[in-house]
Amino acid sequence: MEFRECVKESFCVIGKEGSTEDGIAFAKALWKDANAHFSEVSPVAKRDEHGDLAGIWGLMTDFSRTFQPWENGFTKGLYLAGVEVEPDAVPPQGWVPWVVPTFEYVCIKNENPDSFAKGLTCLKENNFTLAGAVQEFTNPEDGTGYLYYPVRRL
């Protein structure tokens, strides 16, 4: 599996928050809600020099909110469906901000439903240890999805 290593400095995402305790399709419902109300958060979304969105994120953390992996075999935790923003952005009513700490990541393309498991195997085969919750990034330019596996907290 092809991967790349990168460091992502601490960043902020404002989105719609939910939990695995909300039911099987909770993440899909969060994305539906976030997309339906994107105009509310669009004014604070971080943009590049061309005015394009900096990033769309599906963030995960354990229930302690310390960005540890989901518990119980990656089946229990919190999720935030949102957009990257500047650190001082104020969330609109009904939206939640998360600040992700700086990590070194191993990044792979999120190409199919097996990508998460294949990424974990890739880490093991390349002597990396998962150091936090895996994050989902969608490149707004082309819609390509990536999984960010934190391998070291900086």
C-alpha cells in the first residue's frame, strides 16, 4: 500500500458532532446535517489563496476527547463532520469546534471500505505505532479522500 509521512500542525475544525452511541448511521446523518447547513459555517471556513476551502474533515476521538483512537476495537467514540477553520473562528449556533493537536501522520488514500483496515496493516508492516485517532480528510479541489494515521504526537 502506498503511503506518505507528513506533519500536520495543530488545526481547528468546526462541524456537527455525534457519537457511536447515536446509532449505526450517525456519521452519515452528521454529514447530511453539515452539508445541508454549510452556508452557516462557510463564512468562517479556512480558505487558500484562491478562495478554495482548505479542507473537509471527519474527525475522531475517544470519549475522553484526547484524540486517542476509538475504543472497543475502533467501535466507540466521537465524530465531527466539518470544515477546517482558523483557530479564532467562532462556531455558529449548533456547530462545535475541535482543536486537533500536532501529530506526525502516515497518510493513505481512502479508496474503499477496506482502506481503514489496510492502513492499520500498513502501519504494522512498516513498524509504525498508532498514536491517536485516525482522521479523515477530503481534498476540496478534487474530492479525493485520505486517512491520516497519527504515529507520533508532537
